[in-house]
Amino acid sequence: MLGTSLSSWRRQGRRFGIAVLFVVVGTGLWEFQERQHKDAYTWMGVPTWEEFRPTTMHRVLRNDGYLVGWSDVRVNPLWVSYQVEAVDDSSIGSRPNFQADWRTLWPVGTDSYAGSGYDRGHLAPNYAIAAVHGRSAQVDTFLMSNMTPQRPNLNRQLWQRLEESVMDHFAPRFERLQVITGPIFPEHFMDNVFNRVGLVEVPEAFYKIIVAPHSEAPLALAFIMPQDVRGNEPLDDYLVTIDEIEARTGLNFFPALTTEVESVLEGELRLQGWALEEVARRPGRFQ
């Protein structure tokens, strides 16, 4: 009887050990894969909050081609991070359909913006992600977790011109570019808490940070564009420092930077190397 009991315990112990081994190996592989994706879509660390607040707290959603910092309080992406490079073939697949994202706590449907006067504004752009990362990534850009309410003049004109400049003008000048983009909300949460399209809070402006990540002397451009634009304004009217975006969003975009590099890259407005003046007033391809 005792021998039978010991044998049973040994079998259960072996099964438990095998199960633990599978969990350890599986977790290790998952973490390795996550690091690979973060390295592919971010530079100098995943964006995080400067200080913990409900309005800056977010979850990282991994997609093919880009990462999203999703806020269940704002029901918005607080940031989207991706990398692009120059491409020889600019052709992409047909425009996918919008689709809901089951990972959002609150449901955001494909028709949630209907009749609101706002566009479903992409943060990870359809064309750039498709051209660099392929069809599967393009499909992921049509997840509603990648959308935020944008006025038509901004989404279809000024913002589109900036996205076009990133791929057609900036990317060919550098080996690769790191882009982080997202919404900006009023300073006081209660001032805007009921300004929503369905459950989605409406931002007052949007930012885009573009970095050429040279190892020794990285370069950066940063923009803040408000909702109420005509659409034909010069891009350089909206230049800001990364520090200003961090102050208005409560986010820390490149947490792994050294203090010396951070003070220059984020605190100073430097235009050398970008040739922004060549595209600042150029109309978009759809204008």
C-alpha cells in the first residue's frame, strides 16, 4: 500500500515538474518575443508615464508593425510607436476594413464616430506601415484602438501632409526613423471628461515625434497640431521640443536616454539635417 502511494506521488511529481518546465520555457519564449517586438518598434525604451496618474496610466498593445499605449480612462491610444525606412516599391494593398479591437476594456465599434463630425484618424498610418511592414501590419492599422477623433481638415490635410513628408522626404535621408505619435488633452481632466464621441474622449491636439536614431548624435523633430486648422498651414508653424510634448502629455518618451543626450535631443529645437523647408509648404498628394 505504501509502495503504491509513493509510486503515485512520484508520477504526479514528474507531471508537475514537466508542467512547470513548459510554463518556464513558454514564459521565456514569450518574453524573448516581446523584447524583439519592442526593439523593432521602439528606440531607447517603451514610452512610460512621468508620474503615475489615472490619465497617464496605460496598457501596451502589440500589433504587427507598431505598439500602442492604450488608455482605458481616455478610451484612446496615448501613444503609438513604430519605425519606418525608405522603400523602393511604394505600392501597397487595397484599403482594409475598420475593425473593433477586443483588447479595449470599453467597446469602440467601427461606427462609433458616425455623425460626430470627426474622422477615424489613424495614428499608425496606413501607407507607411503597409509599405514598410507588409499587408498583415496594414490590416492592423485599421483596428479601432489605432484611431482617435480628428477634424477632417487636420486628418485629411495637415496631418496627412506630415505623414507623407515622413515617408517621402525624411525617411530617404536617414537609414531609419523612429516615430511616436498621439493625442493631447486639456490639462484638467474634468474640463474635457464629457467631450466624447461615444465613449472616446476627444483630444484638443496631436503630437508627432520623429527621431533619426544615430548612436552618437540622434536628431529629432517634434510637432503639435491642434484640431482647428485649415489644413494648408506650413508644417514648421507647429514645431515644438519633445520636452513640451512631455509636459503636456505627462509621458516620458525615451526613458533609456542618458541625461546628456536627453537634454539636447528633447530640450532643443534643431532643424539641421532634415531640410524641412523643402516640404513645409508642399501640398499633400490628395490636395
